[in-house]
Amino acid sequence: MTRVAAIDCGTNSIRLLVADVDTEAGTLVDQVRSNEVVRLGQGVDRTGRLAPEALARTLDAARRYHDVCTDLGVEAVRFVATSATRDAQNRAEFVDGVREALGVEPEVVGGDEEARLSFRGATGVLAGRFDAPFLVVDLGGGSTELVLGTDAPEAALSMDVGSVRMTERHLHTDPPAPDEVAAAEADVRAALDAAAEVVPLGRTVTLVGLAGSITTVTAHALRLPSYQREHIDGSLLPVDDVLAACDDLLHRTRAQRSELPYLHPGRVDVIGAGALVWREVVRRVRDEVAAAGGALTHVVTSEHDILDGIAWSIAER
């Protein structure tokens, strides 16, 4: 048994998982799982740089995570940074700041490693409950990873579309204007066209969605009275219900979204774009599966994602 800390720093949020991992028994038991919306990727798509205020918010959270790890007697830490940091010209400032705050070297991973970790985290608990091949979709703030595989990734691609990136690039009015929605849809569809050349989407038997935008869409489809992780994790929803929930979130005003009891305040302005991306992915996979002679009728949501994959990777090293 090893007590590890996994930290995932994305475009919109920074998250911590402290868990006890037993590689021989194949178990991972949460001690702490927390999430802070820090919007590290604020403006990166436009400027190519991490904003000073975004860096400050993120490093403050990293210092708090350091205290949690110390208090809980963590034996090993792995800090993984993804899309926003990959794209930033001044990422050295971020790396130096994390090293000082946590005493560990942050890893700015590429899309392939991000996809591998997401697949490991999600399928570690889904295998045996649902049929393979799995298409795991990790929808973040700056990028979306598509990973197809059974026991391990067989094909993967990271697309530069995400909830923050699409909001900043296209969705400026409240609610989004039809021409803005059309431009965002075209952007996502072009990315999916390129992805389909690499990842055979039509082979999907179980479509699995991960991360905050997708779990929020799921909570919306389930009409939960609050964010209830135990009801979201492993939920199986009809495709039509998922698409309807995405449409509804996309076309609400920010004020209407802010009244939803399961929506994190830090996602109010970007969940419309996240829902749009997820809607386009689900539609495309459904159509590709149908073209291959199959039928995709339901979608699985998992609360186990790249954080779990990072934790497993620490213990298995």
C-alpha cells in the first residue's frame, strides 16, 4: 500500500487526489479528492502566454495542496500539467513556481501521455462492467482527448478544442448568438474530421465521458438537486438525453446557469461551450458507429479520470 498524491493542472481547474494504492490487490482508495477552478488558461489561446493573475491563482492552490499532502503523510507526488501549459510561451515561470510551492518537478505532458493516463484512470473501474472497445473522451478547458482501446490505448488523439478555448474563441454574447454557435460547431467538427483519420470512432462499443463539463452535463440530464458524485459516476444515459441536456445548457443565459444547484460557479461562463463540444463528439461517434453497422444508444460518465491514472502511475513506478 502506497499513499500517493496526484495533481492534474488543466486549463480551467487544478485538482488533487490523495489515495492509498495497492498495485498487487488492484485497489485505489480515496483519502482526499478536491478541485479548484483557477482558469490557468485565461487568454492563452489569444496571447500564447499564461496571465500573471492566472499563475498567481494556480500557485496559491498548489501551496494549499502541499499542506494537504504534508498533513496526510503522502509518500510520493506527481504533478501533471496539460493543455494551457503546453501552449504557453512562459511555461518556465509556471514550472519554477510549482517547484517552489510543492517541492516536485511538474511534468508538462503531451497529448499522448494525457490520453494514456485518462484511459488508465477511467477503464480501471469500468472494465468488466461495460463492453470494450472503450472510447474515452476527456473534455478539458483547452483540449479534448479521444482514446480508443480495450485493455490499453490502441489509438489516441488530442484535439485543441475545449470549454475555455471555445468560449474565448467563439461564444461572446449571452446567450450565444446563432452565428457564434455555428462557428464553434464548425471548429469542433473540423477537429473531429482530423481525429477520425487517426482514431477509428466507428469501433466504439462503450463511449465514456470524463471531466467537469461532461459530469455537469450528466448532472443536468439527471436533474440532480446538487452535485452528487455517487450518482454521476458510472451513470448510463440514453444518447438523446445527453444531446438534449447539452442543447439546454448551451442556450441558457449565464444567470440561468448560475441557478443550477450542481454547477460549479467557476464553470458558469464556459459550460455552454463544454456542452457544445460534448454534443458534437456524441453525435459524431453515434453516426460513425451506425455507419460501421452498429448502434450507440447510451453514454457512460465516469468520475474516474486522469487523476486516477496519475495515481496508478506513481504506485506502479
